[in-house]
Amino acid sequence: MKDLASAFTAANASVFAKLGLDPKHADVRRSDRPDLGEFQANGALAVAKAAGKKPQEVAQSVAAEWTATDLSPAPSIAGPGFLNFKVTADALTKRAQFVADDAHAGASSVEHKRRVVVDYGGPNVAKGMHVGHLRASIIGESVKRIYRFRGDEVWGDAHFGDWGFQMGLVITALEDELGGFDDKAKLDVRLKALTLDQLEAIYPAYAKRVKEGDIDVRDRARKATAALQGGSELHRTIWKAMHDVSMAAQKRDFASLGVDFDLWLGESDADPLIPGMVEDLDKKGLLEDDQGARILRVANPGETKKKKRDDGTVVEVESPDPLLVVSSEGSAMYGTTDLATIVQRMRDQKPDLILYCVDQRQADHFEQVYRAADKAGYAKRDQLEHIGFGTMNGPDGTPFKTRAGGVLKLQDLIGQAEEKARQRLKENEIGGDFSKEEFEDVAHKVAIAAIKFADLSNFRGTSYIFDLDRFMSFEGKTGPYLLYQSVRIKSILRKAEEQQIRAGAIEIEHESERALALALDAFDGALRAAYDKKAPHFLAEHAFNLAQAFSGFYTNCPILPSEGAVRASRLALAAATLKQLTLTLDLLGIDVPERM
Ligand code: ARG
């Protein structure tokens, strides 16, 4: 069954067609003037000119032709020719009943199933996971769930950063620490004792040295990277130890965030494909030598940008920059592995679409890679899409850091949120009678809901300020508020069950019941928008609207204290709301506790 806006649009389109007006302009939407009608169409204004009539006249002829369907009586006309529709109680009743009975709570599926890979998370081996990867994980997980829920075949891939320069850098650091790699037994012992904390200390220390101009370290690290990629057994052994230590920690982090992948692959997994790919690119005449490196130009003729040179002069250069395929040391670069990963995915998953949920600041990188893939014939440009997002900022408006100025580890962030959740639960006198285990589980769920909802309630492109106090409020547009509302409905349903009160046929009458039915109806529209735009905030918005509508309904329409068919109907409405709300939250990656 179609949602009401679509049903209205279809009915209006046939009226338009009958009158010889372009049905493309027959769109009916939820109105921002509910006092005039819950739905509205503005198309009379758009088609009037072509029809050689005044918008008012067109609107009148549409209204006259609109035989009162069971959706609505003939629309009223406002202003210069807006059509306002008041939906019938009967249409609302039918729609709410459908939502109540439907396993997908009224959501439609895609018409044509696609095969989709979602590349998200993307933590780096040896660097640990930090808040920079939080948004990628949260948004990517939600997009993956939304695509899967609508019927596509979806693979989430973590695409670990496990093959770049940072690997060579840590290998170089270990070499210094051990005074060389000649003593195999010593190396063995060192690798067995390796921890992620150590890696997270070693890496930035050496990265800093390179940044500060230590050319010796830089060159050795580059050589080590090339040796690793060239297949040196020693380097591979060290790499494997780093990889395994990081992977275990990251799996734990992802699990506590409620993020799961179908493919736990990394850049290194694309490596075996690189030599063949480079050969193929070469054969296709796509590679050029550039001071010892090999590059692939992706700019079209005339595409340029202004670039400031070191001496201050400004020059026109091609844009996007060429993709660096092989460095002068013979190493594969970030873009090379991304390109080879496309080849790998096309071979293994055969996707129609690959979505990359990565920081907006990498937009240029992806544009280079996608164009290169298109040129080489590995994928069409429109099969590849970067889902960029803004940064999570600190109070000063720049990307979030710890007090000491470092990057905050994900585990520490979750820990802080859990601590605040415990506090808030106690302030709200929740969970005093829970076992310690249940209390901790609820605190964890509240913490994750607060972090995720705060992130997903903004359009992903927007940066936002991390403000745990606000995110953790039990009132307003927050994760904890939505959990609280869901749990409240669960408790109503439990009470009904105890009193053996059964839900029955839905009958929409009261104004607050109408509002709730309209909110339930809006789920499919929000889901389709989230799907089309790869933007979960549409669903976050929906979850909040639904919870608000339920709250109004609950205040004005007593459920358990009412009687007979009214009570049965209201109970069914409450159950339908809970089903759709938990489903929506699940699509955002948020788990609801049993009680709180
Ligand atoms: N590891 C990368 C980083 O931390 C993110 C990977 C994104 N995915 C990709 N296919 N490049 O910046």
C-alpha cells in the first residue's frame, strides 16, 4: 500500500492528465498549513502558463474534477492557486491499519534490487581507532542498513588502512628499538609482546619526526613500505603482527558501537591485484612517467585550477590532479589500492554501486580514483559514489581533540558517554531496581544512542560540535529521549498484556490519533529520502516526529483507562508506533533496551 502523499499524487496526476495538464506537476505533499489541510499541491501555478489560464482557474478546474475519493473530499483553494486536501478519517484508518499489520511497518521496497558495496569505517592499522572514524562508522552502518532494508543486496566492507606508509614507518621504529632485525629470536619475542597501545605511541612519534623534517627516517620508512609491498618476508612478518593486534582491538571497538561488517578486508587485500592492474593500465596507454613516478591523468581538456607555487607565482594546472599510481620508490599509493579494490570488488561482489562513506575532505581523492576507474573500464563513473561528511568538532569549532590536543580514542569517548549516561539515569531515578548487569547494559545503550543520534540528526555534510551534555539530555531531540519514549510504549504494552487487554481494529477519530496516523504514514517517505540521498537524518527526523506524535496522543487519548473498541484501537496504535519506532532506530543503528 502506498503512503498517503504518493496516493494523493497518483490521484491528482490522473485529474491533471484528464484536464490535459502535465501530470509531472501533480505532486502532493504534506502541508505546512495543517489548518487548511494536511496535504497540499502547488502544481496549478506551474502548469497555468502552458494552459494559458490563471492559476486560480486551473486550481478550480482541478478541484471540480476531483471526485471525492476515499482519500479526501474535493480540495479547497488558497492564495494564488494552492490546493489543500483534508484527508478522511477512513483513509487514515486504513493506512494506520496497514502499518500495524505490515512487517516493514509501511515501508516500501526498491523496485529494482541492486548489488551494493558500502565502504565505511576505514580505520588504520597501527593508528588505532579514533573519533575521526566514528562518523564514518555511524553513517556507513546506517546507510548499509537502509539499503539492505529496502531490498538491495549489500556488503559492508571495513577497508582497513593496512598497506600504506604508516606500516613502513612503524617497521622503521621497531628496527631502531631493536637495533636492527638481525636477531630473529629477539624480534620474535618483541612481536609477540606487541600491543595496540605501543603501536599508537610509536606511530605518532615517528610521524612527528618525519613531519619535522627527519629525512633519514622518511627515506627508511619509504624503503620499508616498498619492501613490504615488494613481498619481503621479514617485513610481512612484522606487518602481520601489527595487523593482528590492531584488528583484534578494532573488532572490539566496532562491536561496542554496534557496527558489523560483511567483509573485514583492507587495503592489503587488494595488493595482489596491483601488479596486473598496473600492467593493464600501461597496456591501455593510461600511464605516464613523471619524475620517476607513474601517474594517470584524469582531468578533461580545459579542466584547470589555479595553483600557487612555492615561489609565490600562480599557475593554471590540470584539475583534478593526476592519480599517483606508482611512487618513485615503486610503492603503491592510497589511490592505487583504492583502484585495485574496485577491480577486486567488481570481480568478487559484482556490485552495481559502491558507496564510500568517508570524510568530505577526501572528495578530491575519490574523484581521481573514480575517473581513473572509468577511464580504465573497471567501473562506470556513476557506479561509484562518495558519501562525504563533515567533521565532529570540539567547542572551538575545529575537529575534536582531547584536552592535551591529541586524538581521542574511540573507547575513551564511549567510556565518557557511558559515565554520563549512568549519571543521567540516576538523576532521572531510572534503574535503581536493576541488577548491575542490566543497569550497565542500559547505560551503554543510552550512551550509544546519544552519540549516534546526535551524529545522524544532522545532514551528514554538516559539521557539528560534540556536546555530551546536550546529546545526553532526556528531553528534546536526542537519542536518550527516543529510547525513553520507546521504552514507555513497551511498558504500556506489558501492562496491557498483564491485564489481558487485547489490541483490535484501528479506528482513527481523535485529532491526536489523526496526528499519530499521519506520523506513521510518513515513514516510507522519510526512508525513501534517506535511501535516495544516502542521508540518514531523514529517518532521525522521522523518529523524533513519531515520538512527538505519540506523546501528544498518549496525553490526549488515554489507552488503558479507556474501554472496548476504542481501547483496542489505541492499543493497536501504540503497538504499531513501537514497531515503527524501534525499526527506525534500528536503521540508525540504535538499540532499544527492554526497560529504563
Ligand atoms: N583509512 C582511511 C583513512 O583513515 C579511510 C579509508 C576510506 N575508504 C577508502 N576506500 N579509501 O583516512
